[in-house]
Amino acid sequence: MKIIIRRENENDHRIVEELTREAFWNLYVPGCDEHYLANILRNHPDFIPELDFVAVVDDKIVGNIMYTKSFVADEKNNRINTLTFGPLCVLPEFQRKGIGSSLINHTKDIAVRNNSKAIIILGSPHNYCKHGFKNSIDFNIGNAQGKFPYGQLVLELQKGVFAGKKWRFHCSSAYDIDAKAAAEFDSQFPPRKKEYKASQEEFSIAVRAFLGK
């Protein structure tokens, strides 16, 4: 299977939103709002269009990755700019075929060439540790409240950049989703049944889990 990675363009927008909805529907909660996030990200000041890529197989868009600006700050409010990706999605029938990995690796290489310091995400360690991500506690990077979430993961692109200080991670406000606006946006798509899946319980546990020193 040949995977082509290319920049997203304006003609791809609705296709990407549709595939994002398909990939996340009922995964973490009944329904999803990640397709709405994809829609609003493109016009947000923290969006990084140079890192917005789609994966194409046989002329069909099957995956997408989007990035925003983020940063960490120490106790004296010294900042280091970082990158955050999400949503990252692949159509269900194309998952576990290396497409997500191709999107991560392609954009990571660009970030390295651009001298970016690190990528920090919220995600499942099972999916991302194989790409070199570690929990943020290993770099003394807490969340905005100083805690160490189970799913707050860091990939250093410049080794030792966080050494010797205590940090707090701040992601983009773009991820503060307006539930009503997301529901209105979803009404533009064909109706789908919202239902419970075991993955939702796993997600509920993970987002309430924190590591301690």
C-alpha cells in the first residue's frame, strides 16, 4: 500500500472533517466533537498550516494531522515554545496500517528541521510511546495546575532542553470546545447514533489519572 503525505488544501476541508468524524465517533464519548475542532482550528491564531497534512491512499484521503502552538513556562515565567498535534485521525478501515505513524514522522521531521524544541500532546501512551514520547513527569513538566496527567506526553526534539527546571504546560485555547457550537456544526452531517463503547470508560479513567513523584 502506497501512502502519499501532502499538505491539506481548501478543497480537502470537508473531506477531512468527515473522516475525522468517522474516526472519532463514539470513541471517547457518545458522538464526538473532533470534526468541529478541525473546522475551527484552521482560523485560529495558534494553528500551524505548515504542519497540516493529509494521508492519501489510491487517491482517497484517509488520514490527517493538525498542529497548534503551545508552550511551557517555568516558575519565573520563562517560556519555551512547543508544538501540539491533534486531531490526528485515520479512517477506521485504514487504521493499524502505518498511516498515523507516517503522518507523525513526516511532520516531526519538519519540526526538527525548523529547530522546534519539543512536541507535547494529550494522548494514549499505548499509541505514542513507540514514537519516542514519554510522560511529562520525566521532564518535570506539569499541566497548568502543576499535576502530571497520565496522558500528557512529551517528545524532545532538542535533547535536554527542559533540564534543570520545573515547567507547566499550556496548550492552545483552540481546544476549549464550545459544546453547543459543536452540536450545531454536527447537525450539518448525516445523522449517526450516539452510543456507549468500552473505549469511553477507558478514556474516562485515563483523563482522571495523574502520576506522582
